Amino acid sequence: MFGRSNWAVIGIDPATFPVFEQSLNDAALMLANSQLAAQSVARMRNIPAIGINPFDRPRMDDIAAPGVAALSGVDMTRLADFAGQKAEERNDGIIDSLEIGELFAYGAKSFRIAEDAKRFGFWLVYNDAKDVGDTASLKEHKAYTTTFKPYKFLSSAEKKAIETDAKAITAGSRKQYPVLIDFESGRAYIEATSKATIFMLRQVLELLGVQTQYMAWRFDGSDWMRVFLARVLEESRYKDYFRKRAEESTRFNGQEIEALEDAELEGIVSDFFAMTQAETEDWIGLRAPATIMLYPNSNSVVASSPTTATLLLDATSTAHVYGAPVAFQERRTYIKKKTGEERVYRETVFTLEVSDGMNEVESGAALLRGFDLPRFKRTIQREIRKNKEVPALAYFWHDWLVAMNNSIASFTAAVNAVLEIDGERASSGGIQRTSNAENDEVIEGGE
């Protein structure tokens, strides 16, 4: 998190917030859905299990934490049994009896990342059990040391007790994903794009009372991604400079190519193969690696550098960009204090890959592939130096969420502008909710 990665976006019904908040305040419900319970289920039942930890305690369940005693196999079995009970049968007395109050979280405050907004964060954890030893020898060892008999000679009750301890020696494997829940925008974000993980998020949210919805990137036409990229390329500034740099790359190595005197222009031709300014005032640049199709029915080719992309696009009259990382930049000016000289610099606000893979159709999610906020870290570090204080962890999570929302809005506005979509048609563009049946028919960007 807080760097270049891939995110999935699903819809949530804002009207279900009261039920969600009530669920967070239910100790028994949160224990049953906690990572502490999930790891017990995975290890003692040998089945995959899903749990959550609060945003500021990614390893809250870690029983190896200083001063926290490891749970015994018997206690883990009790916890696994508790998680499997029906809601009306659960008794939160197990929290005190097992002394696990510091190993899981409940209460809306533990998950809220903004005091004045309905925004929350947590870690979604997928658990599986992995046997790290020979189970038969473990059981035999336990039988010898506790009953002084071989395992085959034990009663059913004795075998069951030893099997429980042997399972406790297996190791749990886990994968964790940060999740942001925004009832203000009606969206949930997870830093993952596989349909299995997205379905896991839906399952957890629905267990906590949140009604989830299908979402997808939608604009006019099923081919909007390639039309958008084609127009950015067509309306690109600095075409002669891009071609000259590409031609130089065929005759010289990188160190031999002479840099342009204009530092701003040198940065553009070094990093991009197209750069245009939209009516939204955003500067939109196309980067490598880019997927390019030379002929209408040919296989696509990956251009690993901006100069290679330029050369390939000039190779045939039908060549077009099939997919590429897109950078949205701001162009700013500043005055040097010592000389009074005016300087221009560009700052990348966010990046996002535009290609066919922008929707995960089966799980009903819009994807943010290659998403990054390059100035996010620098901005916060500047604030820390200015205020001489490190903000709370919730601040980092909330600012990232707000920036993602803003980036989606900026991208949507830019696509509408480039594709000349206005009026009511523009309001239906961007990440839109769909029904399950509609989502089956979403072709644009489907995988």
C-alpha cells in the first residue's frame, strides 16, 4: 500500500451503514470474523478461512507478540468451534475465558479512519494450513510422551486429543490485503484484482451487514479505451521531438544521445511517447511498456521503451496503441528567489493503466491497474517536517482513499473531455453500478 499497485473497486449501499456500524460494535460477531478466529479455523480444521484485522494493527492476531502467550491446541479448537456457531448461539464470554481481548478488535472506533466521515479500513486476511512436518511422526511422538503407548493402541478419546495437538504444530500460511470502505462514495477498495479475493471481500462485507453491488468502468462504446488512447496520441504535442529521439535511439546508445537544453522537454521525451493537454487542463502522457497492434488482425507487440513505441507506431499506417500506462500531470511555474527567474516543472498527480483489463467481470469490480500517487509520500513528509509531528496512521489511510476518489473523478472527466462526451451522457461515464445480469454483458475491458 501507498505505492504503485493494483486495486479493485466494488460498490456498497450507503443505506446499510447503520447495520455495518452495529456489526463492528458486536464483540461476538467481530471475534467470529476476526483473523484470530480465522487462523484457528485454518489450522485446526485444515480448511481455508478469512478474517480481518484493524487497519492500524495488521498482525493484531499474532500470538507471538511480546508478552502474549501462545494459544494451545485446545484453545484454538474452542475458538474454531466458536467461529462455526450460528450467531444466536455465540457467547462472548469466550473472550475473557481465553484472555484474547488484545488479539482482535471490535467497535467502530477501531476501524474508522475519519472522525467526520463514514470511512473505514481493515486488513483482509486469507488463511490456509500448511503442514511443516510429518503428521504421523508427530502423533506417534505425542502418544509415546503422554501415554507411553504407540498411537495404534490409544482409545478414540486419546487419539482425538493427540490429533488436536499435532494439528497445532502445523504452520499457517496467510495473504493480507488492505481494504478501504467509503460509505460517502458508495465504494469499497481492495489492493488485489483476482476474482477469488474480490469475492472474499464481498463475503466479509455481507457478513458485517453491508450490501455490495457490482461495478464496472463504462463510457460510450465498448472500445472506449482504444479510442481514448488513439486521441491522446493523435493530439499529442512535441511529435517531432518524440520522432527525433526515437531516430537517435537507433544510432546511439543512451549515454551518447545529447540531452535537450529545455529540461522540461527533455523530461517529456525521455519518459513518454505522447503528451497532450485535455480540456480539463490535465496533461495526459502515455508511457511504456505499451501494447501496440501493428495491423488490425495481428498479434500485439509490447514496446518496452518510449522510443520503441514511437518507432512501432510509425512502422505501419494501421498501428495503434492497445494499452499503456497513463500519467496525469500538472504543469506549474515558480520563481527562483535568488534570481527572480521563472521556471516550469511538471508533477505527476496519478498514474493508471488504460487497457482491456480494466474490469473484472465475473466478480463485478472495476480495476485500477498500475495505480500510483507519486507525490503522496513527498507531500506527507513535507507536512511532517513543517508540523514536526507524525500524524496518526488513520491519516495516511484516509488521505490515500480521498486521493483515489479524486483520481477516479479526474480520470473520468478527462476521458469524457477527450471522447467529447458531454451533458447527460457524461454523467453515465466512469465507474458505474451494474446489476449481475448487466455485468455479464459488460464487454469493455472485460477479462
